[in-house]
Amino acid sequence: MLEDLGNCEDMTYIYDKQSISNGQLDRLIFILGLIHRKKAPSNFPENMEMRQLNHQHVFELPFLEDNGFQLDDIQPGLQELSLQFKGDKKIKKVVKKVGKKYLSPGNTLLHGDYYPGSWMTEADNLYIIDSGIRFCRLS
């Protein structure tokens, strides 16, 4: 589906500690539930290149101590706070297990990029974008 969203803005403003309404949050959760309950058709593309890219950015890079990201640029003190997670062997073991599952064949659709930059608003309308190229299969 294609639609000109006109003067929409993404919802990354919430990172600046601006709140969203309970109605918007309810709609975002509802939409996510709809996506994840939908079973992928048997001929749904594996899209392994995109899944590997997402896997790297979700399950690998955030847990490397020296990953090149300047977390303090996002919020002062975030880099130091992240070190306790990056060095935790139990967390890394669980993340590795979940990451392996993410790359395994499955039949559940996953948006793969469901974050405020993919949530668009205009007046009372809420749109989710970037779904056509980012759906993945998850066991």
C-alpha cells in the first residue's frame, strides 16, 4: 500500500521526554499485536539479508563494549550505564539465544523496525511505515 502521508511527522520527539497520549500508546500496542498474530504465507520471502542486518544492530553491536556508538551523545551517562549490560555474560547468553531464534526459519511476521521513527502522526491519524521491506520471519 502506498499513500502520500503529507505533513506527517515521526514520533521521535518522545526521545526528548515528550509524552504520547494513552490513546496513541494503545493504538501502537494494538497494531503491533495485529502484526505479530499474522502468520506468514508459505511463500513469504526469507529476506535473510535484511534479517542479518537487523540481527547485527539488535543482538550484536549493542553488546560490544567498543562498538563505535557514542551513547553519551544521546544522553550523558548512558555509555557508563551500558557497560554493566555489555559485560554481563548471562545477558549475552540470552541475547545470543534469542538472536539465533530470530535468524531461524519461522512463520510469524515481525515488523523489524517498530520504533518511533516508523510511527507517523498527523492530527489524530497514526501510521506505521517501513513495514513492506522490514517484515521478517520469526520462530
